[in-house]
Amino acid sequence: MVELNVDCLILIFNELQTDKESLYACLLVNREWCHLVVPILWKKYSWYYDYEESEKKLFNIILSSLSSSSKQLLSDNDIKLPSTIFLKPLLFNYISYCKFLEVEIIDKIINMVFEEEIITENIYDKKNLLEQEIYKLFIVQCKNIKELSWQTLQPLSLFPGASICFSQLYSLSIDIDFVNSDALYEMTKICKDLNELTVYDCSQDHPGLISLIDVQRNLKRVSLYSYSKKGICKELSKALTRKGNTISDLGLYPVSIIQPSFLTSLINLRNMSIYNYHNDNIEKEILEFQKYLAISEFPKLQSLNVYGLSSFRELAILIEKTKGNILEIYIYIYNKAAENTEMLIKAIANNCSKIERLSTHLEPKDFIHVKSLLLNCKNLIHLEFNSLSFLLSENDNTGDELLDNLTEFAPKSLAEIIISGDWKYSIDALERFFESCRERNLNRFDITHYGRYYITDDHKVTIRKYINEGVIIESNCA
């Protein structure tokens, strides 16, 4: 039998990362295979969290890896580790292979250790001490953590080994409510090559965060979340403006977190998600954001996601200034008060020939423009139309015009269709549409709000018929 060299084996084992059973079987072949497979298994936490017993074994190995001084410190503070941990030295330095440092894992370990502990006054001090020692273990042993979710008061960047552990950090998410200010400043000395930054509870300027952003050399993805309305983060806006030429992905949750003038600096933006979900937003702030949305230019834009912002005119103007590379647009609003839907659908039809996924709102008067959209956008895979107005007369089959356009002009690539149940469709128009789908695969046909208005049992029977005949794969009306 020809023996494969180590490099070939590593390539094969890496290809098996999605096949747990096969990779586990490789552990048992011989010592060499075991030494090659163990580091691969320990790269990701996902290998263990599917099963409670596997997870407990993982946690016991992590606790067994604590240094003697850490175990003694815990013992001195009356913290009893599980009797199932290994007393003898482990065969591998498992922690050194980890590429993860997740608060979820450490929280679960702490809960496991204290699950039978009676709640006392010092229980929280004990939990804090155990948390500290576990984080120290990871930071000392792990040489190149790529992703970090920093949601703890522990000063991670101040622990021994932090300068090596976090020097190659690629993705960082921070909850500002938890992060120690001095530790965040220390992180600016260690971590300068972040690609992704996510900030939670970003409701006011934080000097340490500003400094961290300023030292980054190639910051591409930024997501900002705020759960309380305290005001616009002006200094944060300025810091992001200084990185405007590198940022390619932006998420604002909500849009009023930062000064909207920042948008004009994003000359290389490819993906944008913007949310407006604060009920107490001052209308002036939203109008200001819409103004900058209209005057900004994102020629490289590929993905646009808008939630709760009725800015159809501004979005149309924005789309008209792109270079035809948009692949997906998702627009959802919560209220029915909106204008310029016609302007938006025309802008998409004329400027988004490569688009594959589209979800937006329409009024019946816009159905006439669906034809040009379908003719010009030949790569559509997913199409969703939601209504803005639905007060129709009982005899008004307004939705038939939409169905007839889909029947005659839908591209063969279109496999998922979602239309509103707020419009009225005749059975004849529905059947004509499904008959036209026999020549292509319609994986999904859904009607939103179908139980509220005009979708009857006859509509459901018709849809079930075409599912049974294999024309439709699935539908929420069946």
C-alpha cells in the first residue's frame, strides 16, 4: 500500500471538515493520523455543540487544561471543578489549536461548574474568578485567534499573551456596555488589521472605540447597533469617514446612530443594510439621512437592504448612480405611507440588469412597470412584491395584471415568487400563470397575508393541484 505524505493527508482531512463521522474515524487509524486530525477538530466549536455529551467532554478538557496555579487559585476560593476532569496530563495541548474564543462557551462552562451550587453572596465573585482563569488560559495558549466576541468585563487585552493571541485578529464584535475602557485602548496597540468590526449598544461616542478604528489599516465591514436613543455619535462618524475609502460593507441599526454626511465618504461600498426601528426618531434626523442617501454615490454597490425607511425616491436616485452590479435589493417598510414606488421600480428595471433577488413594495398602478423589470432583469431568481394599498372593491381582480405579466415575461431563472394577499387574483389568472411555469422549476410560490383578505379555498385547491403535479415544489398556501 502506497503511504501518502503528510501534506496530502492534511489536504484530505481538511476536505473532510464537514463530515464528522469520517474525520472521527480517521483519529483511530494510527498515531500519525491522530496527530493530524486533532488540530483540525479543535479549530471550531461547531464540532461539539450539537450534542450535550460531546459538549460536556469539550468543557472538561478545557477545564483540565487549566494551569496548576489556576486550579490552586480556584480551589483556594472554594471553587470545585467537576470530578470528571482529567487529573493526568493531556495527550495534546488542545487549547493551542483553537481558533475560537466565544463568550457562549465560557458562559456554558461556568454554568456547568456552578449548576448545583447554592446561590450565596459571593457566588458572582466565584463565577467572575473562574471566567477570568478560563479567558487567561485561552489567551496564553492560542497564538492566532481570528474572531473575537468581546462581551465580558474581563480586560482581555491586558492578560498575559494578549499581544500574540490578538495580533492577527480578523473579526471583532464588541458590546460597549461590557468592555473595559483601558483594555480597549490596549487593544489599539495589538490589533491593527481588523477586517470586520461589529459594535453593540453604540448609543454614544466612546474614545477607546474611536482610537481602535483609527489604527485599522484595512477595515472593510462595519456594523453598528443601538438599543437606546441617546443621540448621534459625532466622533464615531468622523472616525468612520476617515476609513471611508476601505469600507465595503455597512450596517446601521438604526440609521440615526451616526451623522449621515458619513455616507458620502463610502466610495467603495458594495453592501449596505440600513434599519429604522426606533419609534421615537426625530423626523428631522430621518429627513437628513434621506438627503445624504440621495446625494451619495456607490458605483460598486451589489447589495441593498432597507428596513422601516420609506425612502423610495432617494433609493431610486441612488440606484440610478450605480454601475449595474447590483445583485440583490430587499426593501421592507412597516407603515403604508410611502410615495415614489413607480420611480423605484423603474430605476431597478433600467439599472439592475444583473439583479438576482428583489423584494420591494408596489401599488397596483405600478404593475404596468413589472413588464420592463422582467424583460430587463433576466437573472432574477427570487422576486417578492408586497403591497402598500389594499382597499379594493370585491369585483376588482387587480392582481391579475401582475400575474399576467409574470405569466408572459418572467425569466426562466425565476424560481421563487412571493406576492401579496392584499391584492385580488382570479382563479383563471392563477392557472394561466402556473401553466406557464411547466417549462421551468418553480421552487417556491408564497402569498403573504393570504389568510386575511382575498385568498379563498378555491385558490388553495388550485395551488395544491399544481404542487401535486410537480409544477410547484412548495407554497405557504398548501
